[in-house]
Amino acid sequence: MASGGKREGAGRHFGSKNLSTIAKEEAREFVRTYITDRLQPVLDAQIDKSPREHGVRFRNESVNGGWDHHTNIKEDLPEVCCSTG
């Protein structure tokens, strides 16, 4: 009668991965490096378009309800706030 049970060296080795898992990891790494290499221009464009560069618009009732554009907030803000009432 044969004795069953666990055999030494049988089955998958600890830490081994399926081929599909390896392919997915390689694809993730490719995407990660692709995006990282092209990230600097994207971030520069976002910073260039940020509101701090463009300033703030305030309603100006004296000019047909138009808007005034202020880029230097530290100097213009007290004047604008006081003049708009």
C-alpha cells in the first residue's frame, strides 16, 4: 500500500509567479516610467495656468457691470475691497 501525503519538492516553489502576473507587472512598470518621464511638462503647464498667476477678477459696477482683472493681489486687494464698498 502506497503512503500518500506531502512530497518533498512537489508543487509550486514559494514566491514564484504566474506568467500573467509577470506580464501585468511589466506593463505597470512601463506605464509608470512612461508617465514619470513626461510629467515635468504637464506640471509646468498646470502651474502656468494656475489662478495665482492669472490674478483675481472683481465686479466693477462703474463700468457697465464689468469685471476688473487684478494680478498683483497684495497691492490691489485693499484698494479694490475698499472701492467696491
